[in-house]
Amino acid sequence: MKNIEDLIQKAVELQSNGLVTGQIADELNVSRETVTWLLTRSKKGVTAPAPKDISVNWSSIGKSATRLHYISLALCDMVLETLEKTNAEVDVVVGVAASGIPLASMMANELGADFALYHSRKGQDVVQPGHKGTISRNFGTVAGKNCVIVDDVITTGSTTMEVIEQLREMGAKPIVVVVLVDKKGADTIANVPIQSLVRIVRVD
């Protein structure tokens, strides 16, 4: 129960610092539904049933540049394995802000590819229909290029789907998505293969 209380406290702290639901979900590596539950549960007397979710804390990797480097090499190996099957080449590695950026930049260097940064619409508390994320203009372009998408955790797959759709609309070809942890357990999202170091499968 202590872990739940810690998550509740952290969610409340992040909200008081001005983060919105999607940003808190990203920071805690849980779904938006779980953040809503944590924030609701923080209020006295509220006992809604807990959503089925798993919090992933990979800070022991994230705080060390050396560990990030070794993990990025493992992810590159998975990308190269996928490329062997498709005979494609990587032009751009797209890091999903914020947690996918360190790994993606290291992977781009290792793979000899450009680096692009994707800002998800998760930062918006209320996602308006038609609002999309964007590729930062301060980094590499994606139009007409083969792209590898890098993020830390897939929870529901909605951010991954958003990135894939946006890249396709921009004329890019997403060839693989690589993550540290896949909580969704899908082999593909929108016909793009998913590769993860760890895949979590719930046994109910």
C-alpha cells in the first residue's frame, strides 16, 4: 500500500506544480485514467475502484548516462534486427518528448541517423479533436524519410498511434517503434512493429 500512497503523493505534488493529467501520466508512467484515480483518491473519503495499471519507475537507468548509453545500444540492436527483415534503412530517429529524448539522441548517433523530436499532445489537459502533436523545427525533418520512433513506455498505445499518424501525414514512413517497457503487449500499432526490452503481460 505504501507504493500507492507514494504515487498519490507524487501525483498531487506534480499537479500542484502545474502539470496537467497527461504530463503527470507521462512522469509516473501510468495511464491518464490512473492519474485521475490517484488524484481522486487523495481526497478524503473517496474510494473508487483502482484501474488495472502498472507504474514503471526506470529512474535507476535515467539518472545514469552510462546506463542510458548501454540501453540505447540494446534498443539499436533491436532496430537493426527489424531492419534486416525489411531491408529498410534508418534516416531519422524520432524521440517522443520528454522521456524518449535521451535514448533517441544516443540511438541516432549510434545508427548514423538524424534526430527529430516529437511533442505529444499529452501536455494539453483537455485534448481537443483535431489537435495534434508536432515535430520540433529545431531538429531533423521527417518528410520522405524512414523513421524509428523511441519512447520510454507504451501504456495504452495512444501516444504511439498519435506519433505514427502525424509522421505519415508529414510524408514520413515509420518503420519501427522501440521502447523500454510495453504495457500494452501489442506486436504492432497501425501496422508498425513494436520492439521493447520488457513486455508486461497481465495474467487475470
